[in-house]
Amino acid sequence: MGIKAERVKEILGSEKFKNLVKKRVTVSVTLTIIMLIVYFSFILSIAFFKEFLSIKIGEHLTLGLPIGIGIIIFAWLLTGYYIRWANQNYDKAVRELRNEVLEK
């Protein structure tokens, strides 16, 4: 079952499709920017605030290690948020658009 070129142009030009793409890009770019800010803040703190990250919080542990692990966990949480958003909102909207397209 194929879709004719005219129908593809109609779908790509529809407001529903444009809004769907806009939402996905907005969420993806926002989460990417947040992660980049967190990551590069850590890298800059390594470069300029070594003394802070080298504070010992145990016999063999410095403050930098838990902060680094926290950044990894933060990345997982952002990924989880994206998955939850996609499952609850994006995938549902894609299914609705697909069903609308297949009905015509």
C-alpha cells in the first residue's frame, strides 16, 4: 500500500504534521541544550576549579567523582524523560496522524 505523491505533499504541508515536527524538535533541542550545559559546566569546572573538585570526601574519594557520576545519572534521567514524553505524547500523535492518512 503506497501513498501517492500528492498525498505526501498534503501531509507534509498539513498543520498537524508541522506541529508534530515542531514539538519533537523543541523537546529534543531543549534536552540536548540542557545536557550540553551540564556537561560543559563540569568540563569547565575541571579546567578552572580543580581545587573544588579535588576536595576529599573520603580517604580515597574526591568531590569530582560523585559529581561526574551525578552527570551520568542526570543524562539517564533526561533520556527517561524523553522516552516518557515520546510514549505519552509523540507516539500517540504519530499514530493519530498515520490513521488519518490511511483512512483517506
